[in-house]
Amino acid sequence: MAPRDFDDAAPVRVVLGEGGFLAREGISAVLERAAEIELVAVSGDLAGLRGAIDRTDPDVVVTDISMPPDNRDEGIRLADELREAWPEVGVVIVSQTVEPHYAATLIENGSAGRAYLLRERVQDQDELVRTLQAVANGGSVIDPLVVEQLLSARRRARDARLEGLTPRELEILGLLASGYSNGAIAGELVLTKRGVERHVNNIFSKLDLGEGRDVSRRVKAALVYLGSDGLA
């Protein structure tokens, strides 16, 4: 079933799952005040939330990361279940704190119809409505603070891969990533071609690129430098 366009259509039908009583009441109040939203069911545990989804066929499920019975990652697991069983149902995960690994898990199999918000954002009715409408339409929303943490983690991962290189090796790797051949690098840095080859082989070794065709390892090394291999 294709997502509906909610800009001028019926309210977005929402099921809320939240284990904490005060948080549940607070989020429910925000949802009930919004004319663009119809809160069709509220549940405080995973089993009840699954039942509510089956009964009401919502457009979007808003759920905490954790809830009874185990208070671990029930919301994330439910999002995975819905991707298979109810792919047209959007999911908005609400988190008390910044948890980048949960956000990454939420969207690792696709970001369409998924959102990850910090709880403080949920209190902003206009922002919450925009998020719910976007998710119902198949869009994706990730809290800016979570995005910042994800990018920082990836930059740190990239730095860890490169920190073992000498300044000269980093310079050569930068030229390699720009498409320079060994001969061109030698000319640019006033080195012998054999000297550049030694540096390049050291780079391959330090980046743990293993054996294989030189062309393939040059591409992998360039991707590490440019951060295109998922590490930066």
C-alpha cells in the first residue's frame, strides 16, 4: 500500500506506545491537541502496542525505544517487525537521550517512513505534526542532535584509520585520492617513482587493505581517505 498524501487529507492516524506513565500522558496530550492527528490507541507495553496496531491499522506508530516487558530495545525491534508485516506503517522512535547506534539500526534497512526524535522535540506540537506527516508520506526525519553524533562518530572512526600514517603518507594518499598516478605523485612531490611506490605500499599495509590488485587497493585507500566507505 502506497503512503497517502496528508497535506490536505484526513488526519494522520497514530498509535502511541510509551512505557512511562508521565511521558505517555504528556505525548498523548500533544497529539490530542493537534487537529492534523487522530490518536487512535495508546499502550504502555509491547504486547499491547502490537495488539493496538492490529486492531486500528494506523498510519504511524510513535514509540519509545524501550518499554515493558524488558525495557531494552522493544521500539527498534517493533520497527523491524513492521517493515516486514506492515510496510505501509510509519514509525517514529522517541528517545530520552541521544543514542546514535539505535538511530543507525532504525534506518540500516531503509529510512523511508522512519523517524528518530529526542523526547524534548516531541513537546513541540508543530514539529511533531510535521514529523508525523513526513513519515506517513514515506519520508524520514532524524533529530539534528543525533545526526551530529553520528557524523562525529564517523569522523572519529575515519581518524582512527588514518592516524597511523605519517604526514608524508597522508599527503601521498590525498593525491592518490585525487586520481594522481605514482608517476604524477612523484613529479608533484619531487620524489622518485620507486620512493612513491614504497610509500603507497606502506599506506596499503597500515590501512590493512590486504592483498589484491593494486588498482583495487588504490580505490579502497581513496575511499577511506574520502570517507566514502561508511567510516566517515
